Amino acid sequence: MEHAARPSVTADDRRTRDRVTGLLLEHGPQTATELAARLGVSPAAVRRHLDALVSTGRVDERLTREAHRGRGRPARRFHLTDAGREAFPHAYDDLALTALRHVAETGGPDAVRAVAERQLAGLEERCSTAVARATSRGGAPVDRAQALAGALTAEGYAATASAISGGGQLCQHHCPVAHVAAEFPQLCEVETAVIGRLVGTHVQRLATIAHGDGVCTTHIPGPVHRSTSAPAGGPDHPGGGNRTTTARPVLGERAARLPARTAPSTSTSSTPGDRERTPA
């Protein structure tokens, strides 16, 4: 019975802490005593919840010297942090969609692309520092993708990179603008171009969260290995098997080589007597 009662206590604590953050959002920074009066609980009880909120980063504690306290002890006031504000509902997606729809109506798809490029320019600049370290060590595109995955994770994309046969894959398990990108694919297209520039090669988008996939997957091709099995070239063809094209002979060379190419066809002809003398 004691074990079954724990979930209700946790739920009560969660509701109380939500009320605390709601009061901080509505009335601004407050002391534990002020919050306790508004909640109808003891200051000691509200301090327990405040300590928990401070430990999770939703609330911050600051010392302030108020005018009516004079030279006395500074007051400990609790402020709602940015992380605490993020827990409340937002209409960012609706605002972004409204703005981009207006841009599309007035400027067309190219104007939407310009907005996306400007938005992702900051992301590219921030991630380029991490990728530059991998490049300075002579890393391949897959190595740069590993560094990019770490930088994107810091931006909230929960990204990972892995090597596969024929190259590598960059996976983004979260998309902060998925709802907006579902209506405006220019965001995904510009982001793909940014990834390609950062890893230093042409990449291909295989899946996106905006189109209903579980993860945004980008294929990063590996280095191209040219075949060296072709015979080495002679004086007319230096480099032999490393050349991708062969030089065409001039007309005089074709005329000089013509008997050599036609000789085998004449030597294969045989008379009926020759065929009879041919052993089985």
C-alpha cells in the first residue's frame, strides 16, 4: 500500500511546482514567503519545491536588497528562467507559418527560400567552428559529419553520425521547425545545402521528419575509388589506367592501323578442304 501511494505524492508535487512557476510567470520574482501566502502552504513547504525547481533549471534564486529593508539582510527572490518559460504553451509555429505564408504570397517561393537561408546562416556559422577542427586534422566527410552531429545536438537536433558502406549517414532525431517545414519544404532544402557545405561534399536527403519520417536522414557519400586494372598506356597514352578518356588517333594513324585490324578477319577464312583436314 505504501508503494502505491508514491505516484499520487509525485503528482501532487508536480502540480504544486507548476503552480509555483505559474505564480512567478504571472507576478514576477517573489520570495518564498510571498509564494507560500499565495499557495496557502508553509514557507518551509514551498522552499522544498523551489529547491527542486532550482535544481532542474526552471527557477533561479537571486539576492536583492530592497529599499524598505534598509541595511538589513538581502531578500532571496526567485525568478523564472528561460527554461522555465519554455514549459508554458507557445504559438511560435503559428507565428512562423503566418509570416511565411505572407512572404510566399507577396514574394513567391524564392522569397521563402531567402528567409530560410538567412535563418540557417547563423546555424551554419556556429557549427562551422566544430567542423573546422575535424577538417584541420585532415578528416574525411564522414569525420566532419561526426563533428557536425555534436554541434547540431548542442542546437537541439539530437543528431548522430555513423559510417556505412559507401560513406556515412547523418541522422537528426529532432527537428525544431518540423511543423513549419511540412508546409514550406524550402527549409529542408536549405538545411541540406548547409550540411553539404559543412561536410565538404554533395549530400542527399533520404528522409525528413517534416514529411512524416521518424528521423531526418542525410546520406554522405564516401571517397570515389577509381579502378587501376586497365593496362598502362604506351607512348601515345601516358598514364594508362588512370586516364578516364582515351585520345582519338588522327586520320593517318587510322589508315596505318587498318590492315592490322582487318588481318584477323581474312586469316580466319578457310577453304572446304581446310575444313575437312581440321582434326575433330
